[in-house]
Amino acid sequence: MIFKSPYADVDIPDVSLPHFIMERLAAYGDKPALIDGPTGRTITYAQLRAAIRRVASGLYQRGLRKGDVFAIYSPNLPEYVVAFHAVLLAGGVLTTLNPLYTVDEVVNQLNDCGAKYLLTISKFLDNARAAATRSTVREIYTFDPVEGATPFAALMEGNGMATEADIIPSVDVAVLPYSSGTTGISKGVMLTHRNLVANQVQSDGLTGVDIVSSVDRIIGVLPFYHIYGMGVIVTGSLVHGATIVTLPRFDLEQFLATIQQYKITRINVVPPMLVALAKHPLVSKYDLSSLVELTSGAAPLSAELAQAVRSRLGCRVLQGFGMTETSPVTHFYDSNRASPEKLGSVGPLYPNTEAMIVDTATGQSLGVGGRGELWIRGPQVMKGYLNNQVATAATLDGDGWLHTGDVGYVDEQGFFFIVDRVKELIKYNAYQVAPAELEALLLQHPAVADVAVIGSPDDAAGEVPKAFVVRKGEVTADELMDWVAERVSPTKKIRRVEFIDAIPKSAAGKLLRRVLVERERARLRAEKEKDEE
């Protein structure tokens, strides 16, 4: 059974993303577009539009041509948004890097996508230089001026006269965010101009739904390198004329103070942030009465947590669903159509979007109430994975269905619920961590004979990486965790270790992570029951 959106289809213009964006920006003139939260530095919509043109022409004058890959390796700041849209206007392809990446991780992504340019901040310059010497990068820029790199300000000296590149929207790739997808190590997700324009126009088609508008002030704290921040804030909030207040990272006290100072109306969050808003005593010290709505994504949000935050803050708490591979949004919760029992739902389908629920054992399409893997089809679905036909074929079938790896069901009113994951990726604070990557690393340790890594449930982070280790020498759990921490970015660190005699495997030798997942959940349930006695 194919499920369809309750909203009417929308017409998707056959234009590039920069053409679409620049046309929208022109409507808002001297209204503040971007505010640097810590300093108050402000860029108006008119200034943003002019800056994008100047930087685009500056990039062109320095050699960037259509299809060249430009990488940004930086925390959130207003100029990030300028660079993002300027690269696309100049005809480049943008790839974004996690600012917590180690040098090796930066090198891997730069080489995989063939990036020619790298934009960073002075704090990360040592890592950027080290990565550049081992990659395809031929020039480094920095947002803040520092010796040994071209200052971003030099690009602002462009005359603003660069001609928009000749883009074929349905063919040409605009951005290359990296995602682990449903399995394996991080891969470049090829999102075309049409994918990204489609997802913005689809949001306009949510008739009767209260979404972001020009009266809103948004916090840009979700990382802009991640598709959630990239698609919903860097693009979506600007398209609708909102003011974005940027923060370089999530610090609860700074976050709360920013809401109070700038009278923030809407915030895009992930569940761990909502845990803090529901439970932390600091929240009571700030005036958060300006908040109208919190929208959660990137990981499942329980109805209980949504209700706890709603009761404490007195604002709507909703969630949507999407993936890097879907540009990103496929579902959005419609509070006007929803009854209270639907609070844990990700909502109905976006306009122009279809879905199937497929039995993971039989491959049969299921009806209302049936639980299976969620498949998605629509104009926002990626072109494929860069340089990886095998992974593309495993995720995107010949009929255009994207196999999400998430298990869910749909009710009689067309509201979807996500209940589990087929995929074995670990969602640590909404970041995807591939177990196979950590297992491959741990197997390099001389005292590790065999290993399996799973996501261990955690109240604060959602899941944390836990390693089940078979030892062949003397080593402690702390020593292994420290050893891994020296070789990966913070989001990938092993947080728990358990030593066991053997890793469960099938007769064919396949690692049975599900056995360990069930064992871990049973252990945690037993501990909880014991605590409640």
C-alpha cells in the first residue's frame, strides 16, 4: 500500500538553489537576517544578498568554476551562511565538515569529494593545514584573518558581478553533506539543486500549518554542517524571512540567555536538548515566554518528553522526520490536525511525498497499523552516494524508493510513528556513529581479540557507543576508552566497555549485534526495576 500526503502537490520551479534563494532574500530589505549571538553583530537581508554576490564573484575571480568542491570546516557564525550560498551562486559544490573532526577524518572527506578549497577559522587552522597537505585542497581560507591563510574578507572584495553558473537543477549537485546512511562508514550524499529547492517549496505547501515566517526569531545552534541545520535553518528560515541568531555550540546557559535576550520565538532542537529543557534547574532562571514552538528532529522524540517540555515552557513541542538523503524533511507534525495521543508522531507526509511500510522479513507492503521499514519517494530524495554505486543501490531502488532503515507505522489519519531502526547506527546526541568504524579501530589494539559495538540506551544522549570486547591481553576498560578517544572525534568515543568471552555470530560468521542490543536492554531494565524496589 502506498501512502500519500494529505496536502496538495506543489509546483517545483526548475531553478537553481541560489536563484531561488536570492529572489526570496530581496523581499526583506533592511530586516536583520543574521545576528551573531555572542557579539550582536548583525547582517541585514540586503547586506546578506550583496555579500553573497561579492563573495561569489571573489571566488570566481580566484579560480572556482562550476563543479569545483568547496569545503567548510567551522562552527556556526553569520559568515558561514554567506559562504554557503556564495559557493553555490559561483557554481561550486559545497561539502561541510564536522568541526570536531580529527585530521584523519578531515582528510578522508576532502579526498573522497576532491575538495579544492577549504574554509575554516584560525582555531582550526593547524588541523586544516595538516589535512590540506594530505588532500586535494589547494587553498585555505579563514573567516578570521590569520597568517598562513587567505582571509575570507579578501573574497568580499569581489565586484559582485559574477554571472550565475549554468545549472541544470535536476542533474547538478549543490551540496555534499556526509552521512553514514543506513549502513557503513560516512558517504557523500549528492543533493541536487532540485532536491533542495523542492524541499523548500514543499514546506510552503503545508496549508493550514503554522510554520516559520518573517515575524520569527530563530536560534541557529544546530550545527550548520549537518543537514538539519543546513536545510531547515541556513536555507529554510531565510527563505521565509526569519531572523537567525547564531551560536557556535550548544551551551545550556548561553542558549537560555540568548532566548531571553533576543526574544526567540521558534527553535529547532534534538531530543537531548529537550531533556535539558525539561529537567535542568537553570531553565527556571530565564524568561522563555517568547517561545511559540520547539521542533525536534534527527532522533525519535517520545510523547512523554514532548509533554514534559510543553508543560514546563508553555509552548508547542512538535517533531518532524527526515534524513540527509531526503534534503532533509519528509514528514512534519501538524498540531492543528492532531489529537493529544499523536504527540509522539512525526506527522503526515510532506506534499509531493509518498511512503510505504514494508515488512522487513517478507518484503511485503503493509497497510495502516502494520510495522515495518519506512520507504520514501519524492523530489527531495537524493541523487545517490558519491563514488559509491553499491551503497546507492542498497538504499535507493530502481523505482525511486529510498529505504530509510527506520521502522514505523501509520495510523488511520495518516500520522506516522517511528518506533525502532533496522539500521544499526548509533544515534549519540543525534549524531550518527557507525559501529563498523569503531570496531575496525578497536581491532587494531594489540589486546583486543574480537569486538562488537552497539548503541547503549542513555537518558541524556539517547544512545552511547558501547564496546563488547574479547581480550587477548591485559587491558582495562578505561585504557581502551582513552585509546579510542585519542583517535576519533568526541561524538565517536566509546563511552562504555564490557568484556565478554565471545562475540555472538551467525553460522555464516555474521556479527549478531541484535543479540547484544537485546542483552543490553534487558540489563538496563533489570537495573531500573531493582532501583524502583
